[in-house]
Amino acid sequence: MFDKNIYIQRRKLLKNYLKTGIILLPGNSNSPMCCQDNCYPFIQDSIFSYFFGINEPNFVGVIDVDNDKDYIFAKDFTLDDIIWMGPQKLFKDLVEEVGVYNFIDIDNLKNFLTNINKKIHYVNPYRDDIKLLLANILNINPFDIAKFSSLELTKSIIKLRSIKSKEEISEIEKAVNITRKMHLEAMTVAKAGMKEYEVTAAVEAICKKYNAYPSFHTICTINGEILHNHSQNNILKNGDLLLLDCGAKSESGYCGDMTSVFPISGTFTKEQTTFYNILINMFETAEKEIKPYITYKEVHLKVSKILLEELKKLNLVKGEINDLIENGIYGLFMPHGLGHMLGLDVHDMENLGEDLVGYDETCQRSNLMGLKSLRLAKKLEPGFVFTIEPGIYFIPELIKKWKSENKFIEYLNYNEIEKLSGKIGMRYEGNYVITENGSKRLGEPMPRTIDEIETLLK
Ligand code: GLY
Ligand code: MN
Ligand code: MN
């Protein structure tokens, strides 16, 4: 938790944006795994976390904009709880640590809201239990919850959370450094004969060691061409490249998200070297380009251009590079976007709407292959924290489909491309903040070049 003044200030700024009404910010409840008392690890809702900081289930924050009053509704501990859980700090005292001096039993929430005759702002929840809670306390049909959610509140929260403060950047950097250690651990333990999930076990143990959680399901795969591959049953063999995409969500809730690839044998093959060097060229192009007020779409396109130029040298694509770009040909080899915002969520704020976070009135999402999955496209501003994560993939199913349709036959040398189908799939990912006059990579240095990785593997 930060100092209480940080939360007070955040709520004050939100009040300034909204000007009038009631803001309702429910925290998460526990998610039962198999029964009410056996739950998945508790992860607080990031909006609640941002404005109220408390990492406990079943809290609801209420902000009365007109009267400049903040409330927390929850149910405090009883003796029954203490028998099972040991002595606990009472919530009515805990909330003062985040600058809230109005603690009310949650049983009174519905009445409280019914008696206030003002517009109630809430954001569209991603969890069904929160939908039901809102439906009950606001007397709305659960299926209409999205319809009545507040675009004004949603946009205000995005505006505030998009610019990370120095305290937040420092917390993200801590998460990135745990993430870095997860990657270095994988490079140390992964050996031929192991299963992918055994590497994941070692990687996630590092998270545990720092009292962090994985910020998303770890991707640990020798089939890197499957973008979000969650199966981990393969046995590692010499000649394989292992792709590890993982991150830590630290004690304070902030996230890291990095990807590395490395050879199980300790040495990249000639073919892997060729594509890995292109990948790092793409990554470093992005790294050089990012600065205040460049659009991330522009950076994405510059990186895609490098990819196409290199693939042209390898006789995999043909034609004028500008025509290839216009037709989104790079999307065959990198179907995802160059990156996304990072913060309290690994894809920060995406529950509020991907397009509201990554786009604005000056740029709309394109349907073109290669652009349609770009999550962050708008102008970068000082304080934005986001990922750079170019990839190169030869995805068998996609290649087969395009070839069967003779798609872009004038630009693609399918015979050459097919030779690499299912053989190349790599991504490299790091985390950055935009500063007043440039950018900075977060976290301590990571091995990046072939030499650095091979040296470490030795
Ligand atoms: N976890 C997938 C990503 O890097 O965005
Ligand atoms: Mn990632
Ligand atoms: Mn990412």
C-alpha cells in the first residue's frame, strides 16, 4: 500500500473529472475453486486497488463527488472469523490507512444508494458476481449492467491510470525485476529431457519467493509459433528453442511481462540465429523509436517494415515493401500487436475496453491482418508504461489457409515459407516507460544478443 495521501489525491482527481454524482467501485470477492471456502488466490480488482489500495475481498468503495466524501462498505471481522483466522486488524481501522474515514457495514449499501438521488457511475464489471451485486443494489436486470455503465467514469479512470507516477513506476520496476529473475531461472534450469511444465514450476517458484503471483498464465513452450500456448507437456530436446513469456504481479499488485527465447542445447542453430537476429533488430528499432508523442501504430509499422525487409532478403517475400505494408503482409508473420499498456493489470485496464485504452479520436482500429490485434496504437505520453514485444512466427494453419486461397501470391514465396512452417516461432519482450524526452527500459539488464544468451547458458 502507498501512503494514504496518494489514494486521497487519486480520488480527488477522479472527483474533479466527474464533477457530480456517486462513483461506485466494487472490489473483487473471492473466486471459489470447488466450494465457497476453497478459493483461487485472491486478486484484487485493479480499479479498487488504484483508488482504495486495500487488498481484501468484498469491499465496495463509494465516492460522493458533490459532497467530497469517500466511503468503504464491507463486513468487519467477528469473533467467529477470528477463531478461524486469528486476530485481525479491524477494517474500520484499516480503511483509515487509505484516508477513508467513513466505514459502513455492507448490509447498508443498498439503502444508502437508494436514498441518494444522484446519478450513480460504475464501470462494466468483468466478473459475474460483481454484476449480480450491482444488479441487486441498483435494482437493475443483470443483463442490463453493461448498458447502464458510465462511459464518463471509464474514460476518466483510463486517463488517470495511463500516466504512471514515480511511485508506480518504481513498483512496476520491482515486478519487472522479479520477472527478470524468473527468466534467468528458466535459462539456468531448462535442460534436454525436462518437460515444459517443470521449467514453469521453477519459474513460478521465483514468484512465490518474492510473495508475488504470476501476472498471467505462464507460456513456456517449444512451439513458440502458437502465440498463447498453454499446453506444457512437451519434452525439451536439443535443437529446440524454448519460448518463455511470463511475469510477476508483485505484492503491491503491479505487473511485469517479459518474453525470452533460448536454445535448449545452449547454442542457437544457424536458422534460429538468422531469425533471432531479425527479431532483435525489430525490438531495437522499436526501442529507438519510442518517445513522447509518436504513435505506437507508427512504431508498430516501422518494426513491421524491418521484418518485411529482412524476409525479402531471405526470399520469403517479394515486391515493393510499401505495397507489402499496405496489404498487411507482415501480419502473416506477426499477427499480434507490438505491445500493450502495463500496470496493475498485465494488459493494463483492458477490462475497461481495449479500444478506449489503446485508441482515441485520432486513431481507430484497423481490420487489416497485422493491425487488427494492435492493442496500443495511440500517441505515447510521458508516464505511459507498456511492452515492446515483436515476434516472428511461421504458423502452419495460417500459411496453409493463405496458400490454399492463393492469397497475396504476388508477394509471398509460399514454397520457401512452407519450409519454415512450424519451425520458427519467437518473441522478445521488455517493459518501457516514456519519459519527458525519451524512454527507459524498466528493470536490470537482460541478456538479449545471441552472445549474451549463449554465454549465460554456459
Ligand atoms: N502475456 C501475453 C503478452 O505478452 O501480452
Ligand atoms: Mn508477455
Ligand atoms: Mn505482453
